[in-house]
Amino acid sequence: FYHINRPLYIYRVHDDNTWLEHNKAIQEGVMPMYHKYIEKMILKWSKDQGLECLDLGGGINKSNGYKSVDIDNADILTDLNSHWPFADESVGVIRAYDIFEHLKVPLFTMQEVYRVLAPGGYALIQVPSTDGRGAFQDPTHVSFWNENSFLYYTNNHWARYVTPHVRFQVLYIETTPQDSYGVCWVKVHLLKLKGIRDDN
């Protein structure tokens, strides 16, 4: 990532701009394009930087391009409830699908995510939301999450109540519609901030 001190060009808005004609299509196409390419781009950036790409809880259904991390049947065997066996700022991307709810202390989990991610690193998280039944129905779930859970790590006002040392920017967040069992998920993409002022 590079900081550009001055604009590369000036775009003047007037009635002859072509974007006015195509604005609706552009707006509707932004998120599908984001979802189509973001993970591939993050994986490439991480590998180009020589950083680890980790699939937490990947002992079941490991995702391509990642090293799986789990208590069994994984590339890296560890208990994520304890100190994670990765050096500070050594990871470019963490994929954490359906694992955070199995970890006992959310604050510790987010502190470890922040510790191991390199500045500008990404966390791609999916966790059953308390807005549906899925968070509570599984007897192996020990922590409970919804969209507001991430405010403590992304918003300066809420972060005051837990820790000043975990700072992410939300790139994307949504709660999925409930499925036929009344289960829905929070999906969130976080970017690790370090040395960047963010007053949101």
C-alpha cells in the first residue's frame, strides 16, 4: 500500500460525464466485483509480501491458498484459545469462517488477530449471529457475536471500553438473511490499522 500525497488527476463533474448515464450499473456492480476478486487479491498481496495466509479452524473444509490451523487434521496444530504460534506481524490474511464462536474469549481472539497480522493485513470473518438461532443452538459454541461485537475493535468510542491497541477498519460487514433453520451469519472483512488516525 502506498500513500499518494497529491491527486493524479482532477475529474470535473458536468452533464456530459458518461458516469451519469452508467451510474446505476456502476453502483450495482461494485459489491459483486468486490466479492469476486477481493480474496484472490488479498492472497496474492500476502504471498508477494512473504506473509502467511491462515485458515483458522481449517481442519474441516480447508480453503485453497491457505495453511489450515486447528486442533486436529490441519497443517498447523494448535489450540487457538491459547497464545497463537505465529510471530508478530507475520500474517497477511486470516480466514476465520465458523471458528470464533468456538473460542472462549472474544477480546483475546481479536488481540491475537491484530498481533499476528501485518499492517494492512486482512481478517475475513464469518460467525453465526445472535440475531438468529445459530449462535445459541450449537452446544460447542462458547462465545456469541453480532455486528455490534466488532465496534469494540473498529470504533474509537467503543474501543475505549476494551483496549486501545486493537484497531481495524471495516471494509465490509453484513448479516445474512436467516435460513430455513433461523440461522444467520455476520460476515465482516477487517483491515489492520497501525499508525493511522481513525476517529470513526
